[in-house]
Amino acid sequence: MKPVAKGGSRSLSREYALRALYAQHMTGQDPVDVAAHVRDDMDFKKANAAYFEALFQGVLKETADLELKLTPHLDRSMGELSPIERGILLLGAHELINCPDVPYRVAINEAVELAKKYGGTDGHKYVNGVLDKLAKLMRPDEFGTSDRQTQKLKK
């Protein structure tokens, strides 16, 4: 993903992207209509609109690939996750894989904060564990993990 122009809160953009993913998943509405509805929120102007669009559209376009990358780190199928945890994991995975300008710790922390706010009782711990494992594979340089260690993690 290309770096997105500054302006507005990226954290709030992530929250709106989660809301849009949840709504789209639950209703099956056209993503254009879902995004328009989210943008109508009074506080949306405080968010980084371009980042919201990049996250929402990016996750929608890459859902199958993101789920494929997340699945080895889950203790259940994607379909058994709550819609909130699913959306948060997809957002976090998207950022880890496609947003090198976002440090992996920031991507994970933002996902954990969303899980604390919207998820189940210990959902944030689950999100943290899954995304941490994915980050080690997707961002080995940030972990200082050697190629040999990365190969072991992939097995």
C-alpha cells in the first residue's frame, strides 16, 4: 500500500474501517454504500479519510489472502471467530503485510486497542497472540530474526 497523505487520525481511521468491515460482513451490503454510511458519521472528519479508504478497500480486496496467512496462527477457523475479532485480525494483518510505514508494534497495538474497545472479554489477548506470530513471519527484519529462524517459524 502506498503511504497515505497525512491529516486526520489513523487510529480513528482504523476504527471506522472496522465498523465498515463489520457492517459489510453482517449485512452483505455493497461496500460503496457501507463506506458512504460510515463517512456520514459526525466525527468522521477527524479521521484520515484516505487511510480509511485504503484499509477498508485493501482488506476487502485481499480477504482471501489475509485469511490464508492468518489461518495457521488460529486455534479455530475464521468462520468461528466473532465478526469483530475477524475484522480486527484482517485489519491488523493487512497493515502488517501492506503498510511497511506502520511499525509492526503500532499495527499490533492498534488492533489490540480495537479488541479491548469492541471485542469480547479476552479477545485482545487472542488478537495480540495471532498478530504477533504473523508479524514475526511478515516483518522478520523488525524482529531481528535471521532467515534460519524465520524458516523455523514458517514450519
